[in-house]
Amino acid sequence: MGWIVVAVVFATALLHAGATDTGWRFAPLRATGLVATWIFRIVVAVAGVAVALIIGVAAGAFRSNM
């Protein structure tokens, strides 16, 4: 599953590699930035879901003890 996500991120980055608002830029440098941005977004999303699950489990455990 993880490899699929990595492949999608790399494919998306390469598709948008050279296109910028001001013209074309060195594609590998732009692709690296896009990959880093998407990895950051994915990590933030996964961390948000993990925190929500932890809070839900803690709230459920706290409520059942009362």
C-alpha cells in the first residue's frame, strides 16, 4: 500500500515537474519540491487522523471508567 502512495506522489510530481506560473524551471529541482510538499501533506493528514483516534480512544476509556 505504501508503495502505491509513493508511486502516485512521484507520478504527480513528474507530470507537473516543469510547469510554473512564470514559465519553465529545472524539472528535477521542481519535482523534488513537489514530492517534499506532498510527503509533508500526507504526514500531516496521517498525524491528524492518529491524534483524532487517540483522543477518541482516551475519551471512550475515560467515559467507561466513570
